[in-house]
Amino acid sequence: MTRVYNFSAGPAALPEDVLKQAQAEMLDWHGAGMSVMEMSHRGKEFMSIAGEAEADLRELMQVPDNYKVLFLQGGASSQFAMIPMNLIGRTGKADYFRTGSWSKKAIAEAKRFGDINVTVDREIDGKFTTVPERDEVGVSADAAYVHYTPNETIEGVEFGYIPDTGEVPLVADMSSTILSRPVDVSRFGLIYAGAQKNIGPAGLTIAVVRDDLIGRAIDGTPAMFDYATHAKADSMYNTPPTYGWYLAGLVFKWVKAQGGLAGMGEINQRKANMLYEAIDGSEFYNNPVDPSCRSWMNVPFTLADAELDAEFLKQAGEAGLKTLKGHRSVGGMRASIYNAMPEAGVKALIDFMTEFERTHG
Ligand SMILES: *Cc1c(COP(=O)(O)O)cnc(C)c1O
């Protein structure tokens, strides 16, 4: 068996230690005589798995007591609707930052439920390569909440700060940056993330919601889309994604073993710096994003000659460096270097890029 370095943007690589543990526990979890996949979500075994995963996530992110941690389904894309359904009722209005492809989708969905004020729009000539300066960001007085995407997965654009929205709840789509470094949860009203980038397998969605934002859903909100339903039932209103929840729990333990979010953050910053330095130090590769807001997680880059893209991908694949093709809307390459990508994987990519430039540049 050979495992490759998988630079996929999502579903993404998982830590090998986690996969091995899941493999060892696959047929018989801790003497239960069955796989976690086969267990009742209401049995004491799964309840212990679920409780431990939540406790570990709370510890990692230092989630204050007045926040619920919800284990949901439907992906971040369902949250694009759940957020306005649950939060917009207070004024019927919300502010959104438009900084890339995912925030565009969040805006399109929110418009079904109220007046959406796009207070930040960073699109220039069809491209997103910047975020606003900290003091450029204002808040509408009547906004029920402010929504932004701290890391735009497709464009590789990331906020290096948390916007200050005063008393207005700040909502963040952290799908591609959650657990990548320490975060002050108390600055947010709501944080959400699909699991398939930094948490676990696809099918699980995490929402960290401040208590006062729960129980305010607009009339007609289906039970499954109401945070109150899930908060009251400890995310067991219906059958939760049990196996994803279990694997997320293994990943949380793995992140703790890396030194928690502080340790993870140091590793991630080193990985990103290494790759951007290699790109900037070459005449052959280019990253279009303003250096002040380059993502630690998703690094898009182009080759000096796009005619060489196919050859680059072919040779990279042969060298065990997979899924480097850029998003169709941006072109070129994209290396997603989430938590589970080891430093050795980034080094292998840089070595390959250097050699490719030498032979094709
Ligand atoms: C991947 C991603 C999404 C979409 O997530 P789904 O779980 O597929 O709905 C949304 N937002 C961001 C920032 C993402 O990276």
C-alpha cells in the first residue's frame, strides 16, 4: 500500500493515525462487539463517544459555557439557509461580506429570507484577491447579524483578523479554517463548518451557537432547520451522522496531541510560509492573492505557461502528489494544506515544483 499526499480542497486528507485507529476499531469498538456505524445513537457507547467529542472540541476551541456545540448534517450549504432562518427575524436585515465564491453563495441563499446588505464587495475584474482593512469594515445599525467567510477556500483569501461588529452578532463560515489556529469564540455569535476539510468525513456539520441566538427562528422554519430543535435534543433530535461524529472525535484527540490549536497554528503557519516563499522566490509560479491575506489552508498558484498545466499535474500525480488541479473558476493549481497535510508533504510539493521549473521553466 502506498499513501499519496492528497492536496484536495475537500473532502480532504485525514490524519493517517486517525484512519489507523478507525481501522483498528472498525469491527469491534472497545469490546462492544460492533462497529460504531452499527450502534444506536441513544446507546451508552455512542453517547460516550458523542460526549467526549464535544468536550474535546470545547476544550480545543475554548468554547465559553454560553455557547451550544451542535453536530448537524446538510453541510455548510444548509447553514447558508439556516442562518437567516434563525437569525434574521429580529430586523429582517443582515450584512454580508462578499470576498469570494463561498460568500457569494451564502449571500444568494440569504436573499430568500430578508434584505441583504452587501457591505463589503472585493470583486475586481471577476477576481477576489483581497479582504478589507480592519477599519474599513462598518456595520449597518439595523443588521440582525453580520456574515463573513474567514477563509475563501476557492480563491485562497483569508482574513488575518476578526471583524469588529460591536453588539451585532458576527457569523463565520469557518469550513476551511476551523481548528487551524487559536480562535476567540467569544467574538462570534455563530461559527459553522462542514467537516470535510479540517474535522472529519463529509456528512457532519458543526455549529457553535451563542445561547441568545437560539429560539428565534422565523415562522415556518422546519424543525430540522431550527437551532432550538437540535440544541434542546443535544443534537439527537433525529439520527445524527454517528460515524462522522466518532471520526471527528478521533481528529479532535489528534489535534490535541499536536499541541492543540496553538501547536496546530505554528505548524500550519510554517507550512504556508514555506510554500508561499517557494512561489514568490520563483519566476515560474505565481500566487495572485495580496500577501496580507493569503490563506494558510488553500494555496492557489499558476504556472508561467498554462500550456504546461496538464504536464505538471501528470508528473505531480506520478510523484504521489495528488489533486492539485485548481478550481475551474480560478484555473491553475491549488494546494490545500489543511491540518492533516504533514510538513513532509509540503516539502515534497516544493521539491517537485523546483524540479519541474528547472526542467520546464
Ligand atoms: C467547502 C465549503 C463550503 C461548502 O460546504 P458543503 O459542506 O459542501 O456544503 C462552504 N463554505 C466554505 C468556506 C467551504 O470551504
